[in-house]
Amino acid sequence: MASADSETTADTPRSADELPLAVKLLIAGGFGAGKTTLVGSVSEITPLNTEEVMTEASLGVDDVAGVEAKTTTTVALDFGRITINDGVVLYLFGTPGQERFWFMWDELCHGALGAVVLADTRRLESCFPSVDFFEGRGIPFVVAVNQFDGAHHYTTDEVRGALDVGDDLPVVLCDARERESGKEVLRSLVLHVMSRMGAPAAATG
Amino acid sequence: MMTRGDSSWFDEAAGPLVRPYAVTGGRTRSGRTEFDMISLVVAARTETDRRTLDPEHLTILSLCRQPISVAELAAQLDLPMGVVKVLLGDLLDRGDILARAPAPVARLPELNVLQAVLDGISRL
Ligand SMILES: Nc1nc2c(ncn2[C@@H]2O[C@H](COP(=O)(O)OP(=O)(O)OP(=O)(O)O)[C@@H](O)[C@H]2O)c(=O)[nH]1
Ligand SMILES: [Mg+2]
């Protein structure tokens, strides 16, 4: 379209196809379950925070002029990034698991490879809504049990029983503060997504 | 189209909740493009008439010399993602940026992408 100009360098994308592909994973769970901590322990950037102001715009109204304040809500999201290679960037979104935020989960889930549901050992039931949500939408997820100090230590079978989920759902114990532990959680999720798509993973090391 | 000399659209009663949209002249959607929060954008190195852009547009252009996601732009600009999407729509319409949407939900990335993600996580 425009003629080449002097600023153009060899690595300047000339078409959108040359941009990396972005993919994302969601980190869900109840209030204070360790979502931001998990994002931070594996992200290559300090978790960033952004907010979405939801107005009637999200329901298809074209202009906020005169929109009543009561139809507006702000949702804070935090996220991290992992550069996979030249062609793929992975984003991790910590998502508020409370029911009152579900109006924005459609957008969050759009294009998500899968989700980690962080279970808080001090109040296991706080992750139930997230489990219900992903089950209902058919979005692949794993449960990561964040072992808080001084809280009851569950076995993975106890957690499966409490959540009423089968053996096919991966449940991993973790410490969201530890990078190696966070990596293991993400790996188990990606492997789960791959097996749901019927593909064996090649060994990685 | 991007001027906002007439600010009478701003409704006092709506108060601070919709205030962020003052940046876009009250527009909450960009014309033809729907950006995803992880759409990646990059500045297209074509000449552009900077005088017809708002300061926020220029800030975005300077932030996206390297590919960057909508969410990261929003975080760095401290603006809601919806506002950033509108501004990006303006820039895309002018040909000032390139944008790549994430894979459509119905067609999750092919397996080699998943394998690459798995390998990338393992390498961390
Ligand atoms: N002992 C222990 N503490 C943790 C662990 N993970 C997180 N924490 C602590 O728990 C607190 C809450 O963690 P966050 O990561 O902020 O939790 P969150 O889910 O993002 O919380 P909200 O966004 O407020 O819902 C912080 O003080 C963390 O340091 C863990 O695995 N073990
Ligand atoms: Mg948090």
C-alpha cells in the first residue's frame, strides 16, 4: 500500500500475519486463593493490572451518552506474559471467580486454551463456582490445590471427592509462590488440553 | 471524527464511572473492528498525519513499536480496555497499526502450538 519508507527495518511486520499468535490461559479461583501469586511466579513480567469498565456497550449500545451509572461496573484483571517463541506469546489472566463477575467471563474465555482453578485449602468450597462454570462451558481445566501454611492438607483424592469430579480431571498440589510449582500446574493444564484433543505430547525436558 | 469539541454528551449523572470514555468522545465501540484483549498490535511504519491524532493515539503508537497486546496497552496507559479498543480502532482505520486477533474459539490452536506452549513453559 504505502511505499517503503526509510524507517522500515527488516523485522517490521508488513502484514498482520507476521505478528505472533497470542494464546491465553485463565487462572481462576475464589477470593485470595493465590491467583495473582501464581501469575507472578511464572510470568516474565511483573503482573500488570487493567480494568474493564462494563457499560451497556457490552450489550450492544453504541454510545454511553446518558447511560445510567448503575449499568456500569468495573472489573480488575491482572495478567502476566510468557514469550513462548518468535511466533507465540502466552498470556495468563487471573480472573475474579465470584459470581457477580460472570458477565465478563465470556470475553475472558474467548480463545482461552484452558483454565487453572486454584483451590484454597482454607476454604475449598470457594472454588466450586469456577469448577461449575468451566464444566458447564466445556472448557478444559485442572484444579491446583494451593497448600496454605497451617491449613488442612488434603490429598488429591480428598479434593476430587469434595469437588465431585472424576479421575480424568487432573488435580495437582501446588505452592503458588514457587515458580517450579507454578510451571508444573501449567504443564499439567496444557497436557490435559492436549489429551482432550486426542494428541500425545512429545517428551519435553 | 476524532474531535471532541462538543462535550455535551457527558452526563453529570453518569459521573466518574463512564468518565474514562471521555477520551474517546463517548464512543464505546470502534467502527468495524472488534479487538480481543489479547489481540496483538504493532505500529505500521507508514507516514501518518500526527496532527489529526489525539495525545492518547500518539502514546499508543509509541508503545506499539514492538508487538503488544491490547491488555498490556491498557495497563500501561492506565485506561480501561474498552477505551483502548476504540482508540486502536481509529488507528487501524487509518492504517497506522497492524492487528492480529487470537485464534478463533471454534478453532483452538493446532497441536503444534500447544506443544510449543508446553515446551516454552518447561524452559522457564
Ligand atoms: N502460604 C501460602 N501463601 C500463599 C500461597 N499463594 C498465595 N499466598 C498468599 O496469599 C495471599 C493472597 O494471594 P493472592 O495471589 O493475592 O490471591 P488472589 O487470588 O490473587 O486474590 P484476589 O485477587 O484478591 O482474589 C498473599 O498474601 C499470598 O502471598 C501459597 O501457596 N502458600
Ligand atoms: Mg489477585
